[in-house]
Amino acid sequence: MVGELNQVLELVVPALRDPHPRVRWAGCNALGQMSTDFAGTMQEKYHQIVVPAIIPVLDSPEPRVQAHAAAALVNFCEEAEKAILEPYLDDLLTHLFQLLQSPKRYVQEQALSTIATIADSAEAAFSKYYDTLMPLLFQVLQQENTKELRLLRAKAMECATLIALAVGKGRLGNDAMSLVQLLATIQQGITDPDDPQAQYLMHCWGRMCRVLSQDFLPFLPSVMPPLMELASAKADIQLLDDEEQVEQVQQDEGWELVPLRGKVIGIKTSTLDDKHMAIELLVVYAQVLEGSFAPYVLEVMEKIALPGLAFFFHDPVRVVSAKCVPQLLNSYKKAFGNPSNELQALWRGTVEKLLEVLSAEPAIDTLAEMYQCFYESVEVMGKNCLTQQNMETFMDSATSALEDYKDRVAARAEEREGENQEEGEEESEDMLFAIEDDQTLLSDMNKAFHCIFKNHGVTFLPAWERLHATYEQFLKSQDGTQRQWGLCIMDDVLEFCGEESWKYKDYIVEPLIAGCRDQAPANRQAAAYGIGVAAHKGGQQWSAFFAPAIELLFQVTQFPNARGDDDVYATENACAAIAKVLHYNSASVPNQEQVIAQWIDTLPVVNDEEAAPYAYAYLAQLIDQ
């Protein structure tokens, strides 16, 4: 339908000028939905149609139509880039400020939500409106905490803290501390468990932590207890025996029903959504406060993050727990240093649990997150943080995951055959998602191998050798992505195992040669990079390989459209690899003068920040000579 948006908008936009309020309401509804369903396209291509059409509807005489126009703007603005919104800010905010004077509270609440969304998208450009709006928000927050004003105050908090994040600490000045003190006062006044301000407050504290950084520390003791309580929530599960119970639960919002062996299990997802949100905020505090968050690390790790990795009732809780673990380790590292007894004690318990979940996680997309958690944690801990036993346990999980992956690939091939799918025919949406999940998983597994090699070098080789056969298969595969994974692993062996890499020459040389001729630019890039690191770090045994390799690298730079967006990284890696060969292994290159003259024509290197220093360092060396 993306191709038809022009015609659809021609039908919808006139509805916003219709004399009947229901038609205008429906027009706003349609534009709001389209802004979400076609996010990106609607904002980039059609902002000049959509925004000027909605703004006049904010002046409608009917409060419900005003509120719905403002709601449609939320859908549009939350997906819009700052540059797209800037020309409309004056007009939008003039109308929304007027809605804040509406006698209807629900119109005021919606206007605040819309202003908050605009501030979030407009970022620093919102600074111009700060002096008009912030005093109004303070006024709302300082009002008496009556039940009917709770949601309005919650929206005002949200708006004020999003504006604070948009304009930054410098622009806030003294208002920053005034705002957090106001939030602290509101938190102390919350006694009703149904008060909507409580949940809004959690997010507001997270934003103010990002604004204030270390200045936020005095507020942490009052912020953490309710957050820890939410993050520690257990799953609320009910076994539903009969239809009547099932119907009753279906009528309540926030439940998910799961059929199991003839019975139905009800899981209260609203509690789990809150748990997810609370752990998300713990990630923010650990990330922003770093070492200053250390007093809370042990409790969060033991009671929330590590148990959360195996919280099988709710995938998002496992994913956000995986994001939390490396941040907690980093916080302890910043507080106590590495090595330190405190950090080592925390790591011993953590690494066992991380290795355990790598073999226990059932969902493929979540398993990718677990591998990411693992390699980010290893990155934090640094050199030689894994024992030989840890590496063997890791390889058990990796081997099992790769065998499962091969089974899924085979099953998909069978499915295609069963459906008589021809070459070039489009895959079903489900199959495309499954392939994407597998590619993400193997990409994150490769990053984990890379990280272990980087921090453990040759000590990882005995464990890694168990995967030779699999990666040999990948290197010869018809699937370009599998070839890329194989090449990247071989690059790691060359880069981090030095002269020991020569032992694996029979696995490495042919793939590097084939990779330089590969039609996939990512594979040419990986092969070129591999030749460069062999020259830089592989030792003298590799020298006989470089004379023919130089020719291959020049071929990479001469591919059709070598400077196009898709191919430029392969070209620049080849240029840097030639520079490394000439610098570190010049004796292995015949006709050096001719090669250097030809190499200069492969410059410049302007996209790849890793490749550029090698190319220009060698160029500078030539100039000095």
C-alpha cells in the first residue's frame, strides 16, 4: 500500500475540513494510524500534506476532535526526524499551548502528551519554547494532589522531564534541581496503589538521571526501593479449569492465555510489563552512574538480573536482564578496578549463570541477546577472564546452537522443495523472519568468538578447534552470509593468534583467495581484512602468500562500482591491506616501486575508520622517505 499513499491521502485529508465533527475525528484517526503503519515514509515524503492538515483541526469547537487531532500528532511526531519537525514547531506549539487552557481536562492531558512527544523528537530545537512552557508545568505539579488531577500531573511530569532531556542540563539551570525535588515531594505523597503518577514517576526519574548524571546520586536512595520492588515481581500465573474462568480472565486486560495439555494457563502480563520497565530503568542507572551505582550492584545482580535471564514467562524480561548484566559488571569495575577481589567475586557467580543460559534459552531471537550479553560481559572483564573449563562449556553451547541452526536450514530447504518453490521466488514472511533471526544469532555468536579470541588469544584455540568442520562447511557454502561468518572467524585466528595461525593455513588460504573474488562485498571486505592482519600479525611464515595476495587485493579495488555504497568498505579494506603488506612484509613484494605507484591510485580511504589509519600511516612513511 506504500505506493498508493498519495491517493489514500487525497481521500483522507479532505475529511479534516468536513463540517461534521465525526468525519473530522475519523480523518484524524486515519492519519494517526497511517503515521504509525507507514512510519518513516509518511514523515519523510508527506509531512507537507499531513502536518498542515492536522494543525487547523486543533482549533475545532469540539473538545473530543481537538484531543484526537493532538493524539494523531503524537503518532506522526514520534517517528519524525528533528529536521522535518523544525519548520512546524512555532505553529504546532502555539496551538497546543492554547489547548492547555481548555476547560476539559482530557484535552489538557492530551496536549501535554503531544508536547512531550514533540520535545522528544525536536531535541535542542525545543529550547526556544522552554521559558513559555516550563513555568506552566511547574504550576501544574505544585497544585494540590487531588484524585481528579493525578493523570494531568503525571502527564505534566512526563512532559517536563522529556523537555529536560531535550534541552539538556545547561539550559535547565536551577530548574533541574527544583524539578527533581518536586518529583521527590510527589513520590512521598503517593499512597494509593492505583495512582497513575507512580508509574510515570519511574520513567521521569530515569530521564532526570540521564540529565543530571552524578548530580542525581542524592535522590537514588528514595528512587531505588519502589523500583527494586517492581523489578523483583514474580509471575502471576493461574491454572484455569473451565470455560467460565477463561471467559472471566479474557474480560480483564493485561492477561495472556496459553493452552497446555488440554488446560489453559493465564499469565498476568501487565505485572511482567512493569517488571520489564523497572529492569530497563536499572540499566539506565547503572549505565549513567557507572561506579557510583556500585552499592546496589550486588543486590540487583543476585536478585534481579541473573534470575531474570531464566525468566521464561516473558521474553522481554530475559532480554532486558541480558542488557543489565554487562552494565552491572562495568559499574563494579569502575568502582573497584580490574583486577579486584570484589569484581572477581561478582564475575565468578555471573559467568556460570551466563554459560548456563546459553544452553537453556529456547527462543532464537532471545538466544542472540544472551550471546550479546556474554560477549559484552567478557569485554568488560578483559584479558584471561575465562578459565579453560569456561571455554569448553561455552563451546558445548555453541556447538549445540550451530547444530540446531543447521537443522533449521535443512528444514527450510525441505519446506521449499515441498512447496515446489522456484529459484528467485519470494519467501513467505514467516520464513524471512526465521532467516533473519538465524542471521542475527550467528552474527552475535561470531562476535562472541571474536571477543574470546581478542581477550584469550591462543588459549582459546584448543576449544575452538571443535568447530573446524562446521566453519569449513560455512566457507564452502552457497549462502553468502555463511561464507562471511567463516571468513570473520579466520580473520580472528589471524589477528589474535599470531604465528600460531600458520597451523591453520590449509583452512585459511583458499577461503581468503575465494573471498577476494566473492560477489558479496561483505565477503571481499572480510577476505581483504584477513590478508591485512596476516601481514601485520601472522608472522614470517605467511610471507610467501603475499605476492599473489597483492594481485587479488588490487582486483578487489577494481570491481565494478568499487566506490559505491555497498562496495566501498571492501575497496578501502583492500587498500589498507596492501599498505599493511608493504609496511610489515615489504621483502615479500616484487616490483615494489610499481606496486606503490599502483597502490596510491586506490586511495582515498574516507569511510572505514579502522582501515584509514593504516593506509595514511603508510602514505606518511612514504612521504618521509
